[in-house]
Amino acid sequence: MDRDTEDLPKLREVGQPRGAAQFGGVLLHGRGRSPEEMVDLAGHMANLDRIRWLVPAADGGSWYPRRFTEPVTLNEPFLSQAVEKCHSGIVEASEGGRLMPERIAAVGFSQGACLAIEYVLRHPGCCGSLIAFTGGFMNQRGPDSKILGTSLAGLRVLITGSDVDEWVPEKSTRETARILSELGAEVTLRIYSGRPHLVNEDELREARGLLESRL
């Protein structure tokens, strides 16, 4: 089933209805991409008869205006607004606490993956799984950033990338995996040789394994 959620503008949902799912989460599309693309990915990641996904849409197709490698201040206030839109989806996915954080996931592709990473850093403990298909840590915060002191213990992460991706360099992906690990997350990193800017079948299998382990 696929329907609009009345109380959350531009937020779709797919899978089980509220109150019936065993697992919930948010799907975050890439820059210039669509929620429908993430809905299609969700169908390949896990069985939708057990999961309820919330699927927000970015205004104008972009969560924030600049690249993730630029100073965070240049992407504000749009980045913070996008993080809060993601948080609204996670809160709704939890159904008021019926589903505990270990049964909640944040999943994103490209710019949506960068947003998902930023979300878990700003709202630690709200979800138990992070799947970042080709994403990276928002750079140039400064050494005194409070986010760098966040504890991500209990968070399971799958982060993927490519050695030829023009949008998210391999170096950024590896550095992000290192930072998340140092903050206490259990991280699985996959770098694919020659893979273009997309999600391949192996990444979907990895994501399916992570989600099924939570189910």
C-alpha cells in the first residue's frame, strides 16, 4: 500500500499501516531525485509486509544548496530544516514509542545519505540503523563541534561508496566510516570499483541483511 500522510506535508508512506509494522524508518532521496525512487529501493531492500517507511520530499528536489564537502554554514538554514523534517519522519515511524529505536532505520542515497548521517549525529539514539548509500560526513565544522563528541553506541551502519564517484569521493566515504566507528557505531563499509553513481545489487543485499537482522 502507498498513501499520503495527512498530518505531515510532503511525507509519503509505504508498506504496512500504522500500528501493524514490526519495523519503521525514513527514506531520503538524493539531490534532483524523487521519493518514488526510494520507494522502489525499499521494495528491494526488505519485505514491505513487515515494514512501514516514511518518505519525505525535499523542497525543490534538494535538501540543502551546496555540496556536503563545503562548510556547514553555507548549507544553513536548509540543512537544519532538512534534519528536522527527517526527525519528524522518524518520530512518526516510531508511532509514539511503540517501535523502539532498534526497530527504526534512517536510509538515504547520495545527498539523502549525507542527510541521514547528519541526522544520526544530531539525534543520537533515535534510530538503531543507518544505511548510507554513497554519502559522507558534512565537513568543515571545526574541532570544537559538539557533534564530534556524540556517542553512537548501539547504532549499526552500512555505508557504501565508489572509487570513481564524482559526487562523493572515496576518501570522504572512508573518513565518514572512521568517524562513525570512533563515535561507537558498528560500521560496515563497502567501496565498489568502477561503480557509477547508483545503488547496485550487492548494496541492496547488504542493506537487506542489516534490516533482517533487526527484524
